[in-house]
Amino acid sequence: MIDVRPESDAGPSTLPQGWEEGMLEEYIERPEYGFTDSASDDPSGSKFLRITDIQDGRVDWNTVPYCKCPSEVVASKRLLPGDVVVARIGATTGKSFFIDSPPHEAVFASYLIRLRARPTKLLPRFLYFYMQTTAYWAHVDRHKGDRLKGGVNIPVLESLPVVVPPVEEQARIIRVLDCLHAAARSEAVQAMVSAELKSAALSTIFTFGLRGEPLKQTDIGTMPDSWQPKAIIDICDIWSGGTPRKSVPDYWKGEVPWVSGKDLKAPALHDAIDHLSNEGVDVGSRLAPKDAVLLLVRGMGLAKDLPVAVIKRPMAFNQDVKALVSRGEYSGRFLRSAIYAGKERLLSQIVPSAHGTMTLNLNDVETFRVACPSSADEVAEIVAILESLDRKADIHRKKQAALEELFAALLHKLTLGEARTTDLDLSFLPPAKAYRGEVLS
């Protein structure tokens, strides 16, 4: 019997009754390499799926090009629902994609290998999920190093050790994993929608306000009549940070978050990747107070967006970041939103440094003006609205992460027989689908 489970796994010593172990070649038709041709925009040919058309586990068939594929070749290279294609070379070596609803006469390119399961033994979707497991990736990693350019080939895939449950159990496993995958994707979409809603709200609020006031035109744009453009230097103190010597390890062993450009990826920061000791802060950096705004002023992060965040606890920061410390008229939570609402004006001031790094000059930061309400109540309401949208997006991202973690755990345990679908409460799943005329639960 072939043991496909890694030595470090703590799974059962024997498989559940009715489960099998074997080589993948026993459960699939003969794999096929793809067709070699140049991609074309001529729609008279066949759709021509390439590695580069598979992005984030998806294919937009509308953008997939065509090729001139002879009819006798189409017969052998045509993609059918249930096929699994595998990248045989390049950065995505070993990654697989499940063909669900391909266009008529779609074929696959030569850097892909097609696997076609024998559904009386192995359901295609179960094969696809099995090819996401650590057992599969360990097999690929063991073999691709001795292949030309680090690729995989048909013999490598055929020799994959597999654990194969009875078909009915495969169907139940598919049902569980598909539902978790769909739920995680739904949360990702909801997070994206919430972020887009926040962006639209930000633009609307900093143009029209919340009070339905008459509007006025200013040199930084339209705003309510009672609002005023104010320069950062007039409402904030601007602090510079620093980096303690890396050669002193004790400086980098502490509880104080130390923010650099890589941390500035969310509207609010609760922590940072790196941490300093109090001594490290004293000799090489500076501690910004809670509610300060940290703004990246040098780094490639400025090439795509304006990395700026309000901090939820005191934090140190490096020399590529400026701390904007409010003098009390406006909270850091408001200032972060006001700055981000006008980010295009600030990003237009970026200049490349001598080494090509993107840079915001201190004077441009100091003189940058933001739209400010005159009413403290309106400021508080603006903060509450925008933070509620941030929380909504954050909740969806956390749910997505939890679902992805559960998916990964069950992917391993269910496909290797360490857990059974009968052990799970499946009441959250949609109605069961039929397989070969039988309803599976």
C-alpha cells in the first residue's frame, strides 16, 4: 500500500473502510500536453487557453485569444467540463484550474497539461481539490527541481500518490469544500463592495458635507459654504522618525510597534510588523502618540496610492514616514480621511529621488490643504460614518480569512480521511445535489 501522508502528519494509521490508496494514473485517462501555436485575435479559430489567462483561480473567457487549430487536433485537445489543466512550467508550476463551462471547441496551450478523471472512480472536482493539498504540493516540489527549468511533466503527475474515498463520499466532500470556497469568495466580494462604498462616501462627504449647505468653489475643489481649506502645518505638528541600528539586536526586541511603509496598508493601524524596545525608540526613532496620522513620504508605495493611516496606540516610525500630530482642533481620525479624500492633489506633488524612489517633499506636505468643517459635531459625524464603513469591510475580511483557514484545514483532513463528512454539522449547506441519480447528503 502506498502511504501518501507526510511523515509529520498525525492522521490515522489506516484509511476508513472503502477508501483506497494508489497512483493518480490508475484513476485518470491518459493526460495530454497542449497545442503549440501562436495566439490570435481572429475569432474564426478556436479559443486558446494559456497559463497567463488563468488569474486568481479564474478565467475570463471573453479575453482568451484564439488559435488556428486543425479539426483533428481539436478532437484531442478540446476542453470539456470537468477537465483539470495544470501549469507545467514557470512561476505557477503545478497550479491547477478546473474547467467548468468552456466555450465550444476551446483548446489548451502547450504549457498546460490536461487531466481527465474517470468519474466512476474519481470525481473531477475531487481531483481538483486533491491537487490543492499539501500532499500534492510536496510531490510537485520533490520532482520539479530535477526537471528542466523546474517544471513538471505527465509522468510526474501520473505518479502522484492519491487517497480515493468512495464516490459518494467524494461528492459529500466536494459539497462541503465548494460551499466553504463560495462563502469565502462572497465575503471577499462584500469586503470589496464595502471598500468601494467607503470611497464613494469619502468623495461625497468632502464635496457636499452632511448639512445640505450651499456649496462654494475653492482652489482645492468644491465644499460646503461653512467649510474652510486648511494647511496641514496650521493644524498639525509634523514629526520625523528614524531607524535604530540593526547591529544592536536588543533595540529590536520590545513591545513598541515600529511602522514603515510596508505597514501602511489600512486606514487604521493597531500594530506593526516590527517592534522596538524602549531603548531602541530613544536612541534611533520617535514615539508618535495615539491618534497621530502616519504618512509615507518616501518609497515605492507612493507609486500606486497614498499610504496614510491613523494609529490606535503609540507607535514608533522610520525615516520614510512622517507623523502628523493634531494640535487638537481636528482628530487624527478625521485628518486621515480629509488627507485621503484629497490624495490625488498630494500624489501629483511626488518627485523621483536620485535613486528613483518616489518622494514627497516636506514643504508639499506642510502646505497641503484639506477641507475642514467648522462644526465639531459634523466632524464627529463624518468620522462615525466612515469608521462604520471601515468596520464593515474589516468584518468581511476577517470572515473571509476564517473561512479560508477552515477550508484549508478541512481540505487536508477530509481528502486524507482524517475527518469524515459524517463528523460535521452540515446544516449550513444548501440542498444536496444529485450524482448518478442519487441524492447525496
